Amino acid sequence: MAPDIAIIGAGPCGLTFARLLELNNINYIIFERDASSTPTPQHQGGTLDLHPKTGQLALKRAGLFEEYSKIARWNAGTGVVMDPAGKTYVNFDKGAEGPEIDRVQLRRLLLDSVPEEKIRWDHAVKAVEKVESGAGWVIRFADGSTAAGFKLIVGADGAWSKIRPLITPAKPVYSRKMYIEGRIPQGNPRYAAVNAVTGAGTMMAMGAGKQLAVQQVADGSYRVYLGLQVPEDFPRNIIDISSTESAKNTFLSSSEFFADWAPDLKEIIANTEGPLRSWAMHRMLVESMGWTRVRGLALIGDAAHVSTPFVGEGVNWAMYDALVLADRIVEQYKRTGDGVADEDDQLERAVAQYEEEMFPRAKDFIERCMASEELCFSEDAAQRLADILHDPSQTILGKA
């Protein structure tokens, strides 16, 4: 008999795991808080670069690489690094090592690869509790409904996972880094100038503890990101970003922000369109990567090891988690004898093997993200990043 597995979260991580289970005829169900598969403007996200040994590998094993290759923008791995004065330090091209795909496109690719009936939309998890008899867990949803009887519940529900507190008291901590996000669509007065500098890839201006990043997405428009070191309540209690024009005026007029930056860079900010969205950067502590097994539960992706995005590997390691856990489960279900009493024991052995591999990898990932954080928000960030990009022996970036 196949195990009954509940997957909490229908993001790239949870859907990759589901697809791999589907290919191996292992029974599962996905519970997702979104009302439907239609993305809202707040949840579409930006663009992702999938790496050959992690994200791309997971798609190959999932039988989706050919379709992915048709969607991926293989010319979008280009970039330029500048300082606040507008001086260019380096142009780079990741080539096949990092083609871009919009998050919404990747999610659609994965959604189309699993049966519709395997996803329960509008099922936000309120709590997960131990069944009174002590055997198994019950999932309680925000609408009052429940689900139980699963041999394994896999938390693929991101940084604020409802499964993690049942396994470890560790919580993500705020890094004091935040992005304010806007857009430069086609037809915007600054579009041609941004396109001339950025093309299909990314422009990063950094230094003096701040960043201005511009990145093209699939529809040809650009996402604009203002990187700041600010308190977590910044977008509510310090600058009200719900007023786009007022917020931009403050960013452009204050020396605390971008008043002293080059005119061409300030023009990008001046022409950025809203609504603006804040993106606070959280990460798990390195020392939190290790816990005692809790029977019937597992964590993958950001639920296990969320970190800041400064090495560009978050979704890659999340999809790789899904691949490793699926592989261990399949291996255990192909075994006979060897002292394994039943399916529950096989699942427990599979999760334990996955965690043993994941913990050191997650520690290394978080450590490199923290090192990259410090670099990207340093006074001479452009020069330091250029030095790394020119030195193949550096290991902070591009390890996945």
C-alpha cells in the first residue's frame, strides 16, 4: 500500500515533491491556502534562476525539463554591477548556469503536472495537533474543517510554517534588510533607458549600505527593488509606502536613502510605479539546523531553512529538498525485509535519511547567505562583488 502523505503548501517546493510522488504512484494530497491557482498581484513574485545541479536537476527528474526549457529565458543571465555614482564595475553572463523563469510560470508548469483533484485550494492551516489516541496528527483548517489519518505530513509552507513549531522552537529572525519593490512597465518614461542598461537581465547598483536592483521579467517589464537596512516596521511606521509618490519623494530627497546617488539611478526610482510592496528579509539561525525527529512530520524548503536571497539559491535548494526526500521515500518502499516492520517505519527511516543530508547543506547555505548579506550592503559593495565575480575560486555565490 502506498503511504498517505499530506503536503502543506503548493509552492515550487511542495509541487515538485508532489510531482515526484505522482511519478512513483505514491498517494498524497496538497493543502494550499490560496483560494485558487490564479495568482494575485501580491503573490506573483518575481523571476528565478534555476541551477543545473539543484532546481534544473529536480525538473529533469520530474520529467518537466523539456517544457521548462521552452519557457526559461536563457538570455536573461546577464547583469551589470554599478556603484551609487553610476560607475560600472563588471558585466557578467551566467549563461546556461542560471536561466530565468518567472515564479508564476514555474508554479503553473508544476501545477499542470499533478492531477487537479490532488490539490485542496482555500485550505489555510490553522493548527496541526496530535490525535488524542497519540497515533498520528490532525490538521485543522481556518474554515473549521479538519483532515487526519496521514502517515506523514510534509511542511512545504514557507518561512512561517505551521509545521515547524511542532518539530523545533526555532523561528526565523529579521536580518534588518528589506526590499521595497515596484515596477517599470513598457510605456514608462524610463523604460527605454532601463532597457538599454539592463537588457533581458539584471542591473545592480550597490554601495553605502543600500541597493537599487532592476530585473526584467517575462512580459518585458522590470521589477525595481530598493534594498535598505531598516527596522522591520519601516513600511508602516516610518515611511508609508501605500502612498507611492510620497514614499519615492522621501527616498529621493533624503541623504539617508538615495539623495546622493547618480541622477540616472535616481530617475529609475522617480519613475518606478506602484503599488509598492515591502519584502522583509528573514533567516533561520545556523545553529537551529538540527532537531530530534518528530514522528510523522517533515520540513522542506523555506519551512526548514529559510534564508535571505543574496546567493540566489533559495528555490533551488527547496526543489532539491523535495527531490532528496522523494528519493529516500521511494528507496524505502522498494526495500523488503531489513527489519522494516511497516510503512510508518519506512517513512520514518526515509525522513531521517533526508534530514541527515539536509542539515549540513542548510547550515552552509545560511552561512553563505549571511556572508553575502554583509557584502551586498557594505560601503564598497560594487567593488567587492566585482572581485568575487572575477575570481572563480570564490564560493559565496553560485554553489548550487
